[in-house]
Amino acid sequence: MTATTAPKAALGVLPRSDGSAKYSHAGYTLTASVNGPIEAQRRDEHAYEAHVEVIVRPAAGVGGTRERHLESLLQSSLAQLILVKNFPRSLIQVVLQIEDSPENDYVNTKLVQASLNFAIMPALVQTAILALLSAGVPMRATATATAVAVVHQDGAKKMVVDPSPREVETASSVHVLAFTSHNGLLLAESEGDFTVGEWDDVYETAKEICCRSTPAKEGTAMVLDDEEPSATDMRQFLRSTMESKVAADLHWK
Amino acid sequence: MSAPTIKLPAPLFARLSPHPFLLRNLTSAADPSRPATRTNGRGTQETRPLHAKASSLSHAHGSSLVRLGDTTVLCGVRGEVLPVERVPLFRPVDRGGVGLGRGELRDYDLLVPNIELATGSAPQFLPGVPPTALAQTLSTRVYSLLHSTGMVGVEDLRVWSKPAGGGEDTEMEGAGEGQEEEEGVKEEDRVVAYWVLYIDLLFVSFDGNPFDAAWAAVVAALRNTSLPVARWDPEREMVVCSRTEKRQLNVKGLPVACTAAVFEEKELGEVGTGVPEGRHWLLLDPDRLEETLCREAITMVVDCSDGETRIKSIEKQGGTAIGRELVRGFATIAEKRWKEVQGAMK
Amino acid sequence: MATGHPIVLPGETIDPSLIPSHPKNPLRLGPGLRHIPPTDIVPTVAGQLITNPAKNSMWIEYNSNRYIPTPSDLILTQILRSTTDAYLCLLSPHTAPATLPHLAFEGATKKTRPVLQPGQLVYARVALANKHMDAELECVSAATGKADGLGPVGNPAAGSGGCAFDVSLGFARRLLMARSRAEGGVGVLEMLAGEEGGGLAFETAVGRNGRVWVGSESARTVVLVGRALQETDRGGLGLEGQRRLVRRLVREMR
């Protein structure tokens, strides 16, 4: 139900932050704000580079250990992309607020924990990247991410892109992969039970979604084309989002 | 090559400029043909031997002490009975029904890992501070892996109102109390309580690679865990545990974690076209100095106990040096590590 | 968008044909670009790549929500607090405060310095702005010793506080142009004061940091002018659109 929805994004939604983005895809809606470079606290100050701080706020309640884990994953990935050496002794703060997550299919379950981070990781990465771009924070490269689940159904193996929580629950393995715009594997998180061969297939599928090298002009047509097996091309999406943002920004240039 | 005029002792050099220190050790300028050696004397693909000792705590239901070089972790497993009346949103379970094994474990929080990094185990852990991000991250990773591997089956943690199958358990409790059995027949068989396993880990000393050590300690402690036989006492309407009889916890498989960090000569993306990229080394089982110098790390959890190598988890973050080929190659390294750890666990 | 000015994302390769190559002048890189030795030029922000073959320079035009202080920019700032010899002022919500020395006002001496309360809006000029340093402001021209219209704006005690409105940085720049109607395509203020607006009486102070102060005898006018500015900014209205907007607002307000 969620796999076919195209990602949606709006940039600069928060008036008081340096950059912000609202992103919704596969049932998740997130808002990110980026402020930076700002003054760092003494304990976070690095003599040679900026400290990247990521804060993940859940839709309800306060963050727990799960959020800390997501934060540390994002922090290590974003610090690779941001040119941290440009801003010594300062802080670049990324706050991600989860607004909406897909309904759980079960009736009687309490809020699903740890495994949920797999499905939400790509949305977190995308939102953070969009907000950083909107803030004009100097970066080495951009990145795109996706989640893939391997589901065994009737003896056959099937790859599900952007799995729903129900599919995550029944999948034999779930994978999140993020690629930089230089086609480097930035982040790879996998959980479940799988073999090297299966991981290879997952890698292929994810790479197809994240790094399809489409020429800029034809790409627009391809995204609209519903016959394409994997409908979303994340890199093209990122590009077209930024293009419209820059065009709007430069109207009063 | 001109000899340096000032000679610094190695520990001072390591403290002053750790990155060149490790780099010089790895490149070993004196003899390029020699294999790269790390500052701790190990080869790049050489791990520290793992020592595991089971049942080191007398009051826990299961425990282990794992040493990985200078990283020492103590793990204690303690079971506590959780009556179903105290479970919010409890759904009754049928015996023999397929049920949602993983769902129960997760929904009722039957496995509770907690990690503490003891003050003084490493200089960066200060007394009197809230749990560090590292401790919280480790807890989450252990928690997810415990659930995703399905090492502990929920059947072992259920306490039924009537003992299972009427096997040896019946003999124990039977003891001439025929009346009770009659009542048990009338009453429908149901789950009355769950065992909750509190898995507490304490880092006694910390010298890098905390996750491998913590996970090995969890596995060793769970394999060592025996829970007292618990049964439902209908007269007192409560669960009673046998003082003498214990049942070994069934632990499925032997997942082993294997971590490596990537040490880079140059910084990523700083190389223009036409210039050779900086070299990088995969340092297996990194120590504390190496961890502070490496941004990228990979952890792979494998289980070869069924003969075939099954990957249970991959966690790779913080850089782009590890690509597809390296991940594939790392599976072989993890396999080798699995054999070593399997030997140590016996 | 002209093909000569493509939109680039961080880390993308720039088409070598776009890089100006002047035989003598060295290539000059502006904001948003970095050079990786030996030959690579890589964008670091998302924006429009602008090249100037005559000056042999290239840069990326982009817009963040944050104002970066540049010397001699006029800005509208808010006093945060006072220290022994300077006021600390807020330029944008998350940046370090700028300093405004007590003596940087017209005719100020150690004994007769202006007393400003926290929250007071001040129209000032950026005197000094360096990377990695807090900006310094002034309300007096160093050459003439005159205020030239700079200084605290609005007087809440007298009931004519006016109001500050947020606009985008690009729009503020256009408002500050000497001939903003002809060159910048922004005539909304002129129209409000002119026949379209029925000759409204108000005063403005446009800050390059994206804040505009509007003051008037009547609160109704302040709101009307502020709304006209913000709607023009967000809608990206042309001159004709601005005229229609002003007429509509004036009609609604009556």
C-alpha cells in the first residue's frame, strides 16, 4: 500500500531556522531543521572541525535508547558528507522530528520498538540531507537511502522496497542502504537471516533506486512513467526538489 | 632518509599524534615487503583471543565473563516471573498454536538488556554522568540482535497453568496430590506467567571493540542460563518455583559478531582526479586507540552452526571505503572468527 | 532557466566547458565552490552556477535562510543585552550576537551614551565582519560623525512602536536598491504611498538581514504595509501583481 507512493518534500518550512525540510514517503512524515554553524558547547568543541549534532525526536514521548542509536548512525554518516573542517570549533545541529509513521497492522501491539528503525532510516537520511541543502551547509556530496526487505512467499524470494511495518515483521531480512552521490556505500544496516548472495541482490536493488544515473532531462519523464518497475529514483527526486527550491530562492536575486 | 634528531618514546608519540603513529606502524617504512603491523603488534587481520568463562556469578541464573584483550565484560542473566495479569494488553496463547513467537518476546519486553560502562574502565568514562550515547547505542544493538536472531524461544519463557505434556515435570509436583490434577484437567490450559530475562552487562575494563565482547558475553551467559522449573499453584493462585529443579534454556544457534574499523591514510573525497586515492586498512578487532582514529566501522554477525554461513546482521557506517567487494570479503573473515569464538565458547 | 547557468548539487562534476579559461588572469572561485588539487572544482552547496568569463571567475548563487554579515550592509537588529561597553544584538535567530559599541552612536560620549532596553530595534550598519568572529555594528558614519538615519527605531513608549516583519534575504536586497522599482521590480512601497494606496503615511527601515521595520501613526497602516511586503515576497509578484495586491489590501482594510 505504501510502496508505490512517491516521496514528497517541502523546503524552508520553518522560518527561524537556517534550513529546514519536510519530507514524507512510505507513510513516514518528518520535519528537519538545520542550524549551523553555531557556537558549540565546550564539551562538543573540536579544535579542527565542526561537531555535527543529530537529535531525533519521536512522534510521541521523549527519545529513548532507540533514538540514541539512530542519532549515532546519522551522525557518523552526515559527518562524512558535511565539510566539517570548514568550521572549526563550531556546531552544526540537525533536529529531526518524526511527525507521522505508518499505522501498525496489528490490533493489540504496543508501540513497535527497535526493528522499526529499519523502515524509518531512509526517511531520516533523506530529510536530513534536504534540510542541510536548504541551509546551504557546505557538503562533499549528497546521499540517498532506501530500505529493502527480503520476503519469502510461497517458497519464492521477493524483494520489497520501502516495506510497511507488517512486511518488516514477516520479512526474513531487512536492509537499509545509503549511497553518496559518488556511488559510495555510505551506510549499510541489515538485520534478519540471509546469505552473502542475498545481500548482493539487495545491494543491486538498492543501488538501482539510489544511484540510477539518469541524464537530467530524460529523468523527469522516467519518474512520471508508471510502467517503471521501481517507481522512485531517489537521486532524481533530490535533484528536482532542489531545482525548484533554488529557482524559488533566486526569484528576488 | 635522515634520522630524526629527537627521539620520542612510543607511548608519547602515540599520545601526541596518534594518526601518524598508527600510519607509520602500518606502512613500516623500513621494509615494505613486511606485512603491515599495528601499534599493538597485531597484523591487520589478527584478532585478540577471546576468553569466555561461564557461571562466574553465583546469584544469577546465568552468567559469563568474557575477555577480549583488555576489554572485559561481565554478563549476568536473571529471570523474573511476570504474571500475565501484570502484562498490559495481554493476548491469550493457545498451546500448540503457531502464535507469534517473536511478537510475544517483543511485545511484552521479555528480554531486557542493559549495558553499563563502569567508571574507570577507560579514561573517557566519568563518574556520575547519565548513560553515555555509547552505552545506549550498545544496548539498542544487543536488544535488536537478540530479537532478530531469535536465539531465545518464547516457549522456554512461558509458564503454563498445567505442566507440559505430563512428562517428568508431573512426577515432581504430583506427590500424591491427586486433587490438584483433577482440577487442572477441568481448568483450561493457559499461559499464566512469563519469565522476563534481565541481561545486565558490565564493562570492567574497556579497550575497544565493545560490541563483539558484549555480544559474546550475552551468548555465553544465555547458554549458561538455567531457570528454575516454575508451575502454577491453583490453591494459592500464584506461580511457584522449584527450589532444586532447574531447566536449561534452549539457545538456538551461535551468532558471533565480528567488527573491523577502517583506517584511512587520507581524508575521504579530498583527492582530485589523477591523484591516487589514499590507502586504507581494515583493522580487525580494533582497540581503543584505533577506534578513536577510525570513522568507518563494520560489524557482521554470522552463524555457521548449521554448516552454512548465515549472516544475521550487518552494520556499516561512517564512511565509504567499505564497498560491495569488501562486505562480501568480510563474510569470509567473519566465518573464520566464528570458528575461533566457537572454540572459546566450548 | 538558462542553460548557461545550470543548477548544481554538492559533489557534482562541473562540465569543463563551463569553467572559464582566461589565458592570463587566474581563475577566481567564489562562494560555494572548492578546489581539490590538482584540477577539480567541486560545488559544495546546491545552487545556480554563475560564471563570468570577463573576470575569469565563477561562483554559486544560493540562498540560505541565514544572513551572513558583510561590511557596510544596513541591517535591522534587536538589542539582546548590554555589556560594559557594547550592546549585544541579534542579527538572525541562531547566529552569535553582533556587538554594537555604546560609543557608535551620533554624538555619544562616555557620559552621554544612549540607553537602550533589551528588545529595542536598532537600524545599524555592519562595520566589521570577519569569518570566525562576531560582527561589529555602528550607528554613526565614521567619516562624517552623523547618524544618517541610523539609530533606534520606533518608540514604544510614545505609542508608535511600529512592527518588524520578516522577509526573504533576496527581497530585502531588492528593497534596498536605490531604484528598486525600475531595477529590482519591487514597487510595492511606492505604490502604497502613492495613488494605488491612497497616499498612506508610513516609514520603513529595511534591513539586509531580512527584517523590515514599518512605523506609522495608525496600526492599521503598519499591518497593511507589512502584509503587502510579505505577500509580495512569498508570491514573487511582478509589478502588475503588486499593484493589484495593494489595491485589494487597501480596499479590504477600509
